[in-house]
Amino acid sequence: MLDIGGWEFLIVAFVLIMVVGPKDLPKMLRGFTRIIRQARSMASEFSRGMQTMADEAELGDLKGTIEDVKRGNLSGVADAIDPGGNLKSSVEDLKTSARESGLREDVGEIKDLAGATGDSIVETVNEPSSVVDPESNAVDPNAKTRS
């Protein structure tokens, strides 16, 4: 913290003895340490108080949100997730644009096409294959190969 070496400390001690005097020096040092101790105590108490207030505020918000969920009040949860309402307006814009562009009908057509294609794939997979017998294509391990 303070970078005071041995020589600097001796100089400060000498000046204190000359200014305060050897008789009153212990009283002055006790008073100085008491003031420093009180300042540190006040700083730590302030930090602890601020941390406690922050924790209580966060816990209060969390408890309120959990109570809203238990009661089924989802608007409170929505307010906790999106307090500004920006997300809600974006979703509403998407819904409106989907309604106006006929997206619902397009999705229905895609669903019908996927169902028909899926049915034809299932039929293709399930029909017996007329592929050449795999055993007739097997390589004879005793046959000699040309090198």
C-alpha cells in the first residue's frame, strides 16, 4: 500500500519525535490508530449495507415473480422478462406480417406436401426390393487375383 522503506520510516519517526515530543507521542499514535480503525469500520459497514440492499432488492423481485407464476399471473412474469415491452411489440409485428402475407396458407401447403412426400418415402422403404441377391455378388475368398 504505502511504499515506505526503513530510512523513510526513521525520518518520519524522527520528525514526529521532534514535533510532538517523546512524552505525547504514544497518545498521538493511539488517537491516530483509533481514527483509522473507525474509518475502516465505517467503510466496511457502508459496503455491507449497500450489498444487503442490493441482495434484498434482487430477492424481492425474484420472490414476486415466483409468486406470480404460482398464482398463474403470467403478465407479471412477462413484465419481469420484458419490462420495456420491446419484445412484445416485435412479436406482435411478426404476427401481423404473417397474417397479412398469407403465411398460414403457405405453411398449410408445405405441411400437406411434406405429408404426401413422407407417405411416399415410407412406401418406398417398405416395398420389397428387387435388387440382385447380395450373396451372388460376394467375392470368393479362395479365388486367385492377378497381380
